[in-house]
Amino acid sequence: MLHLLGRKKVQLKGKSTSSDKKIPISIEETYECIQTKLGHSKDIKIRYLQVLAEKQRVAVVYLETMVDQKQLSKLLESLLTMSNVEELKTPEQFADDMIKKQLPFSSISTLTMISEMIEALLVGNSILLMDRSFIALSISTSNAEFRSIEEPSVETEVRGTKESFIEDIQANVRLIRRKCKNEGLRILKLKIGEITNTEVNIVYIDGLANIELVQEVKRRISQIEIDGVLESFYIEEWIVDYPKSIFPQMNSTERPDKVVAMLLEGHVAIFVDGTPWSLIAPTVFIQFFTTSGDYYSNYIFSTFLRWIRIMSFLFSLTVPSLYIALSTMHQEMFPTTLALRIAGARSGVPFPAIFEALIMEISFEILREAGVRLPRVAGQAVSIVGALIIGQAAVDAGLVSPIMVIAVALTGISSFTNANYSLAMVTRILRFPLMIVASILGMPGITIALLMLLTYMASIKSFGVPYLSPIAPLTVQDLKDTIIRFPWKNLEKKRKIMMINHQNGSEFEVKEKE
């Protein structure tokens, strides 16, 4: 309740100070407006200067915590040593001359409103105020303290580029520009977050991306009403067609080469400042089983690895429930020798198979989460040693059977092969209701549950694109790069994603209620 009250106060304060006005003619009055807007913060600094043989009085306003001191010193030195500006009678002419001739900075813009000045200060720019002028200059002097471009930490590949996105949106877009040197590359900039004013970029290739898709993505992002955006998932949850669905409807990646590959297929990429993860729209289910490395190796190997990933996805989803159903209700499906061994192994276990599975699965999930939250070295030791010790201790204590430990281990290892973390989370969640259904209804229950799940997946869309396309609905031409990766010679040079009702144009729907 206190949080809600505090949030309302922030919103009311923003409404009361939202009225904007032009820059005053006096430097002192302008500086006072800045101080009032920023609450007289202690890091607001101002430097008064007399330039052009002390004929022109100027001032530089900046946030000490946001500017690069070297860039600031360069700006002050340039102002003090600037040459005479002849026959400049208006402030507009004076500002134009400094932009074109006097100041050696690549990014300089003209400001006329107080709100523009505040926005420039908050991103690390310095503001040059001129006496008796309604115009100010915004000069880029920001202190870009970001980690260097490193090898991907999650989406690792044996072959291919060894660079990943960082938290700087400009650096991320620069990586895309470097890989796609084409005049058709378009970048749309938006500001999201009433308080944080986070920059969001929509990137696409003109001529490949469907213009209706681009407009729909822009419209959905523009309609976001939120105080702050700290990660790309904030955007994802707002703009997907089915926000209540557990299935990921947008692909996220930290690899520039993967983003460029998606752009070449007509997709749209979304970058959020402050996060190394970009979003790709639309996304179909089969894309979660493909990686960048599939296109950097022989097509036969790539196809084999895709089958392994799909098989691992099915294993991680169904192995515990299948074991429960077979050992509880369908023992006749086991070979006689294996059935006797399983019965002998379970003879000393006091719990039914469903409780065995729940105990081991919950323990495995706890160890996995502990391994993620602990420091990297300690986390690996806890997750590996803990699983071995607990599994062996559970078998020795007679709480679970050795076959169940094997089934849970196979399930856990299979889940690690998923190329997408969000999809791996789906299998971790769905595994538990499937086990419960298997313990009650056996194999028919598992079959019905999987059919219902498949029907639901076939009914949802991602920005108008069927989630299971090109398999459902079937598009033979697009099957060349699904469960089978054809050679490059057989792949279309300009592959475009299939849209709904292609003959009549794309169809986009906003799902507010499911």
C-alpha cells in the first residue's frame, strides 16, 4: 500500500511540473529553471565564460556525475580559444557558427525548450547557454562507462563471431551497422518510461520487413504506459499477443549475427538501452531450436543437431510422466526382464512413483536455482556435487529408486540443450502437471494433455504469424529451414516470413484479454 501511495505521488508530481516553456533570455534565469526542475541537485554545475575577447558571455551547465571530464575540458578550452565571429548580429547566427566552425564536437544540437535541456543533461550532455539568447546548444560530453564487447556468455557457439551485445544501445546498433552495411537498414527511436525515459530502438531492413509489421511494433511500443524500463522483458510482456501465455512469443538474443540473420528474413529487432538482450518479432516455435552455429557448419550436422534439440525438448517434457505412467499403470509395456528389475528396485521404496518424481524434480530445481544464484565457482560445485550426493543418498535411504534418478537426470540434462532459456522454463513448468496427469490417467492422459497443448500452440500467433508455422499451416516452401536445414544453394536468397492472408495483406491483432 505504501508503494502504491508513493507511486501516485510521483505521478502527481510529474503532472504538476509537466508544463514546458521556452528558454529564458537570461543565463541566470535559465540556470534557476534547471535547478528547480532537478530539485537543486548537488551535481549540477555551471561555468561562466567570457569569449570572443570578452565580448560574449556564455555559461556551460552540466551534471558532474554524468559528463566525461576530458570531454568537458576540451569543450571549455575550445570556447576560450575560439576565433572571432565576424558580422554575427543574432544569437541564431552565433549558435550556427559555433556548430559549423568553432566547436570540435561531432554531436551538437540546438535547443529552445527547458524540457529539451533537462533531457540532454540527464543523458550526459553539456548545455551551452548564451547571454541574451533564447537558444542553447547541447554538446555530447557523456561519460560512457560500459563493459567492453565480450564473447557471448549464454549463446556460445563453436564456430562464428565471438562478440555479444552490451548495455549500451548505441554500441549494440553499431554492431548491427557493421555487419549489415546496407542503405536499407532503418532505426526508429522511441522513449519509454515516464520516469526512466529509456531509449528503445526498432531496427529493420526496408524492403524486406513488412511495413505493416513495423508500424504494428511501433504502435504497440508507443502505447506502453510504465514508470520505468530496466530490461527488454518489460517491453516483451507489454507487446506480445498473449501476455498470459507461458510460451515465449518473442525471441531474445545477445548475438549480433543472429539479429542480422533475422533482419535478412524480414523480422524486426527491438533494442532497449541498459540491457544486452535484444528482441526479435515475430517469432515462431521452430526458431527456438535453431542457433547461429547451424549456419556455420555442414547442413547435415546442423540438421542432426536440430533433431537432437527437438528430441531433448520432448525428453525434458515427458520422460518423468512416461516413467510414472508405465511403472504405475502400464507395466505390460516393459520387457519382462526390465519390468522385473524395475519392480525389484522399487520394492523397498515406500512412496508411489508420483511422489518419487516430485521429490527428485523439486530437489533438482532447488539445486539448479541455487547454482544460478550463488557465485559462479561455488554455484557449479553446489549444482553438480549436490545432485550427486542427494541422488545417491536418496537411493541409499530407500526414498527413491535408481531408475527414477536416471529419469530425472536425463530430464535435467535434456533441458540444458534448449537453445532458448525461456523455452527451457516452459518445460520445467509443464513437467509437473504432466506428471500429475500421468499418475491419474496413465498414457491416455498424457496423450490428451499433449494434444491439448499442441492445439493451444496452433491457436496462438506472434504479431499475426501462426506460432507453429510453417508446419501449421503448412507452407512447403518454408520447410527448407525448419527441422531440416537445406544447403545454402537451396535456400532462398531473400527468405521472408509468412504473414496471415498474404494476398490481402498482414493481419495483426492486439490481445488484451484471453
